[in-house]
Amino acid sequence: MFDPTQLSLVIADDHPLLLQGLYDTLKHYKFKKITAASNGTSALEAIIQNKPEIAILDIEMPYLSGLSVAEECKKRNLNTRIVILSYHKEYEFISRAKALNISGYLLKEDTTTEIYNCLEKVYNDQFYYSPSVKEELSGSNAITNKLLNLSPSELKILKLIAEPMDSHSIGEMLHISERTVEKHRSNIINKLKIPKQANSLSMWQ
């Protein structure tokens, strides 16, 4: 059962007014166990020390971004579910969040009205998208929706292919082997459901 009074939270934002606003909003909805942090490093320390059920992290903070904190939590096998607060609706940011198994992506413009719904869904092991993000995704074309399935590395390589660059040049730029680039190409083709033929990615662009 979802009980705000029993849920432990860490919240982090480097803007004092936004952090206070988030804290006050959570208090309004009867959340009581709240630890606040003003940067990514202190947020990570609070998560490690307090082991909250959910952490709400600004996507852009000093020292460690919200996504970097999420990545560290993943490496350390911490059970805290992560909700990212962001101004960004672009698929690059949402894709990066998905790649880190983040539980929620909430736009700051929706925080006041959606924070309770977001935390309830995340607590119940459901992934949460801000309504504005869902509208953006549903209104986007099929290509954009397919791009959401790509990892950050695959998105980077796809952009380089579009420049255009060959696998050897991409490998040199990213300091990975040409074989690794070719593996990424194959994964991208499969995820985008592109017919497997010569230069299929270049033609898809």
C-alpha cells in the first residue's frame, strides 16, 4: 500500500528555490521522510547513507548530474528507484534515462501537479513519464519512437554515420575498435527495423 507518510525520499536540485519548492510540495502531499541535497555528490552520499526507496534528482547538477548519480547507483546495486527532474523533452535525454533503468522522468513544469502520481506509480514498480513527455512522444513520428530504443552509444554512432563517417573513422574518434562500431551498427539496424543491405543506415538517414 502506498503511504506517503512512510516513504523515504532523497531530493536534489542545485537551485535553492526549486529545491525548497519541491520540498514544500512533497510536504503538502504528506511525505515526511525527506532528505534534501544541493548537488549530485551530496545526493549520492545521502542515497548511500539513507537507502531511500525513491530519489528525485535534477538532471543537471554540479559535480554529478542526476543521470550520473543514477549510473553510480546502478553500479553499486543500490535498490533506490530514481526519478529524474528535467526541462528536456528530447529523445536523447529520455533514451539515456531508459538506458540506466530510471523509474521516472518528470518534467519540472509538471512537478506540482504530478509528483504524487509519479511517486505512486514508481513505488508500484511502474515506469512514469511526465504527461508532457507522453504527449510529445505520442505526437512524434514513428522514427522518433524507434530512436527511443537506442542506447546513448548507439545514438552517438548513428549521428556520426549521418555526417557521414565510416566505421573506421568512428572507431578512431570514439577510441573503440572498428569491429565494435560494426556491432553497434548491427544493433541499430535491428532496433530500427531497417532492411539489412549495404549502406542501409546511410540510406535510412
